[in-house]
Amino acid sequence: MITGIGVDIVNIERVNRLLESSFIERCFTENEISYFEKRKFNAETIAGNFAAKEAFTKAIGTGFIGFDFKSVEVLHDNNDKPYFNFLKEYANITYHLSITHEKEYAVAFVVAENRGV
């Protein structure tokens, strides 16, 4: 059963401007930063990962209230498919994640599904 849906859109140019600040260190884990390094800190990639974290908070229904950006990592499998790695427990829920981007925007979509336990 679906228990939550979250979607977020991020302006890529805004992320480009934030790269000069402590944005990366505040919002992403070492694993995520390593992935960004491999991608030469591509703003589209970073915007997509940030949108995924925002979409996740919407899917769990909390928004950023009490949410630590680093409690959820956006990682990628061998096929570069994004998935969540949780550094904090988020109930008996399975999360499905999709990220896309084009010239100006990155979009992430998350579906939270009860495991039926």
C-alpha cells in the first residue's frame, strides 16, 4: 500500500551558485560527495540528489522539520540507478526513487510503500 508520495524540483543554476558556499558539506554525506567528485561536481547531479532528499521528506510527511540532510544518502547502483541508503531508521517502508534533469531543472519523485509488516 502506498503511504506517501513526494516530488521536488530544483533550479540547477541555483545549485551552481550554492557550490561556492558550504552547501555540499551541510547537505551531503562523504559517500555522496565522492559520487559528485566522480561527476566533476556537475550541478545537474547535485541538484537531482538534493531534489531527491526534499522529495523524500515530502513522502514521509515531515518536510524539513526535524530532518537531518545527512540521515539519508542518495547512492547509485552499478547501472547508475539512484536509491536511498538510510543512516537513520524510517519505519517499515520501502522507498522508490526516480531522478531526472534537463537544461534548467532537476526533478525527483519518491513513492513510499508499506512493506505490509
